[in-house]
Amino acid sequence: MSTSRPSSVPASARPSLVGPVALTVTGVLLLLGALVLAVVTAGGFVGLVRSDVLAGDGQPGAAVLASAGAPGVTSVDLVAGERYAVYLVVPRDAVGEDERPRLDEAVLLRAPSGDVVAADRSPGVNATSRVRGWVAGTVGAFTAPETGTYEVAVPSAGVPDAWVALAADRPFGPFFGAVWGTVLGVFGVLGLTAAGFGVGIGGAVWWVLRARARRPVRG
């Protein structure tokens, strides 16, 4: 009388799991890389669009050097050769969704020497930001001819509660580079995510097939 006994495959002859495990781990690492790149890209995008002209409560933000009502006057200390941008801040309901705040006249600054400078140049970056019930948009820029305290005269904006903020101008070159960096980051995230899913799923399927092949054969 004979009995059947399970026949096992020698360990040396069993298919190795090294390949499937390595492929699956590679897929997981690619997905983790996509997550890290997404966080970095999102942080760069937030820094790109944030001007820090408006604080969370609608008051002047950290980037504002001086502010005044429109109309109004104020003073500010500036550095010779530096470029500055002028922002007009108005209530959100004063402009349409696709409109930017506008000043019909330029902001004027009297330098320490008595010379008058008009903020009628184009800023490096035309920026618009919206915080709660307020909208801030660039309306002019200028280069300070000398270092010292400037007297600032702001014309009327024709809008109740409007005010003007003065901040350092944002150069176009770094801004343009940051835009392209954000675009490339998005494509990088999409590519790593697709590759991670493909490699990870392929490794998992391979792993399952190899694990089945390693099971003892019953006869």
C-alpha cells in the first residue's frame, strides 16, 4: 500500500523573489519621490503667487514698506538705485473678477534733495492678490535716485477705503524662472507618479506569481 506524500521543490530550485521585491520597492520609492517633488513644487508655487502685500486680515503685509490712503500722504526710507513697486488696494466689490485696480494719476515722491519722482514705470511683475474682501494690484514702479526719506503723495483712487502700498519691486527674471520651475515640477510629479504606479503594480503582480511558483507541489 502506497501513500502519496507532498513533494517539495528544493530551495535552490525555487524562483527567486529578489527581482519582484526590488521592482516593487522601486515603484514605492518613485511614488515617494513624486510626493516630495509635489510638496516642493506646491511650496514654490505659493511663493510665486504670494506678494506679502496683504496680510490675512486685509491689512498691510510683511513686504509693505509704507502705506497711505488714496488720497493721502506718507513718508518712507528708500535706498538709491533700488526699484520699488506701488500697489493699489481696493475693496473686492470695487473691481470685477477679471479686473485689476487702477490709478488714473501716478503716485509722486519727493526725494531728500527736493526732486520729484513719479511712480509711472511698469513693475517687473504685474501682480494681483486677493485676500478676503480686498484686492491689491500693481499700478506703477520707480527707481529711487538717492538714499533717504521720501515724502509720498497719493492721488485719489475714486474708490472708498482705497489705499496704496509701497514695496520692493519683483524682478522679472527670477519670477520667470520660478514659473518654469513650477511647470517642470508638475510634469516631474506626473511622470514619477505614472512610473511609480506602473513599476509598483508590475512588481506586485510578479511577486504574486513568483510566490505561487515557490509553493510545494502536492502529488
